[in-house]
Amino acid sequence: MLIELNIENYRSIKEEVSLNMISTKDTSFENNLIKTKVLNEESLLRSTVIYGANASGKTNVVSALGLLRMLVRNSHKYQKGNKLPYFPFKLDTSTITKPTRIRIVFIKKEIKYSYEISFNDEKIISEYLYSYPNNYKKIIFERSDTINYKFVDDDKKQKLIAERTLPNVLYLSKATQENYEIISNIYDWFKDDLRVIGSTDNPDLVDVTARMMKTESMKELILKALLQADVGIEDISVDTKKVKIDDLPKDMPQELKKIIMSNKEEIDQTEIKTIHKGVKFEFEEESDGTVRLFSLIGPWIDALKNGRILVVDELDIELHHLINVFLINLFHDPTQNMNNAQLIFTTHNTNLLDIQDIFRRDQIWFTEKNPKGATELYSLVEYSPRKDKNIERGYLAGKYGALPFIKENKIF
């Protein structure tokens, strides 16, 4: 479970911003909360929504989390001299050479962990991992000035791993590659428990859902969800066939064909057909909204079933408002979300704010750029609106900021 995310000097984010999943003392909508012994009296939110104008930085909050996950999973593959994905805030000369810093606090197997990295394009500058068994801080490792390490347990073994960790590689990633069990448990949280979906990930996600349908029990759940969403699909068939390079579309560039084939003679290609009123349709004939829903429903069910954290950029793309509500409420319903999955998403769908029984005030967040062009992230709680207040109307009236400023409705 995710507790907190902090980001500093990343793209439009200059000063540190913090997204906190710990709930306030508000007693409304208790189904939207996760009770956990790890936090004693405090609860976690099952979902958080982020609103803001275009280019206000919503996507950068999501992409920073995706970047951290990617580095944890893949940095051990970096060779000496490989550049790190470093994107500092560029509108201030003082930040162009400062490191990006990302910190995340989460729960894995009933223990709280805090993990933080800072880096530039050449090297990991600092890296820290702490655990909090019984709320007592314990150092797993500390890394400063790239090469200086501090260990408490298995000092000799960890020092040997550290000596083999390149400056541009995360120690967490390297230690997992070398099968250091204590570290690999944390790596598994990033690999298995955290899922980040960008606004352009549809093609890959379609394949994810299609592969899930090869299991009869998962196919039944996916079809049930599509039936609930009223898209008219009665059944779906998924077949895999072998494709040779000569069978790929003729208008596809030859270089792209070679990349896809990766020196293989054949690749697996998934064919999806949908059934409406007993008639088969090619998947390409479905509407963009149906394709989008199909691409999301697999990861959605997977997250609910396995208690994952699902982070989605621009959930509302191609989806009807009521489909948004349907998907969100699956996370809020304890009978559907039995394993404490969490949802974090960005959207422009302000209709969600007009539904009095879907979000608590501490679940609603905003991004807005300040006069210096830097993203600020803040909660609706800071404005203390009454519970019976029309949040959508207040937001569109500019009471909470995070709106585009349209100077004049003219271009000619």
C-alpha cells in the first residue's frame, strides 16, 4: 500500500510536492478507507484523484512514479557511461544542475518502508532505504556521494555488492540482481505491487487484458465487467497465431519489421474478436471507448484481485462519465476490493466532483503552476469546503485554482 510520494526538481516540479494517502479525521465514506495496524489509528485512502489544467503537471506526478519504478526494475542493466533519465526544472538556472529527488513511503507485508533517491544524468547521488518494524526506524542501507555506503546488517556481504554497483545504478536494483533477499522483498513491491499506466498505453494494455482472458476464471470476470459497463459485448475470443516477417503489413517500414521480429523467424500475434448478438466482429471495429475500456479492465481486475496500487494518467480518455464512476466505485466497494488495492488517477472529468457520495474531500487533489511556472500540488482539504458544498461548481468557478486562464475567446 502507498502512504506518501514526494517529488522535487522533476520536469515542471521545482520545489518538493507531496501526495499523501493518509486520511484526515473525517468520518464520512468509511468504505473509501483502508484500516491498517501498521499506522495505528490512521487510515489510508483507497483512491485519490488529481485535477488541474492542461500542462499544470498532473502527468508529471504520475510519470515520476513510473520513472522511479523503471529505475528500480532496470538500472542494474546500465553499462558504464549510460545516461540516466534526468529531467530537471528548466525555468530556473539554479535547478538545471540540481539533482532530481523522489521519495516514496509504502507498506509491504505489514511493514512500513521509506525509499529515496536523488540523481542527475550521470550518477545516483544518494539512495536511502529504511524500514519501520513496530514503528522503530531501522537502516537497511544509506548511500551518499554516490559511493559512500552505510549498512547495519550483513555489512560484509552488502559492501561487496556496493563495490560492484556502478555510479549510474541503484543499489536496490543491483542487490536484487545479486539475490540479496532482504532487498529483493522491496524490489518485488515495485515490480508486482505498483502499476503505472500512461495516457498512451492502450496497445500494450489490450494485449495484457487479452492474455488474462486465456484463463477461464479471468475471462469470466472480464466479460462480467464489460457486461456491467453496457458496451454490448456478449463474448470475446482470443487466439494467438505465428506471424512471419513477410506476413507483416506491407506498408510497415522494413526497419520496424526487423525490430519487431528481433532476429526471430516468427512472433506471436494476438487476434481478438468480439461477439455482439451472436455476430463476430474484428476488434478493430469496436469504438475507441470500448477499446479503452477493454485495455483498462484487465489491469483493473488484476489490481483489485491482488491488492496492487494502480496509477492511471487521464482515466477519462474515451470513457463515458458513468464508466468512470463504475471503475472508481470498484475500488471503494469492500466486497469488490477485498485486498486493499489503491487507485491514483488524473482526470478532467469534473462531473465526478458533483457526486456527493463518491469522494471524501481528502481524496481530491489539484495541480497548478505558480507565477514562476512551477507545479504546486495541494489537497481540497486546504480549502475546508462544507460537506454539502457543490465542489464541481466551486472548482469551475475558480475557487480552488487549478484551472486554465483563458484571456479572450478570440483568435482572429
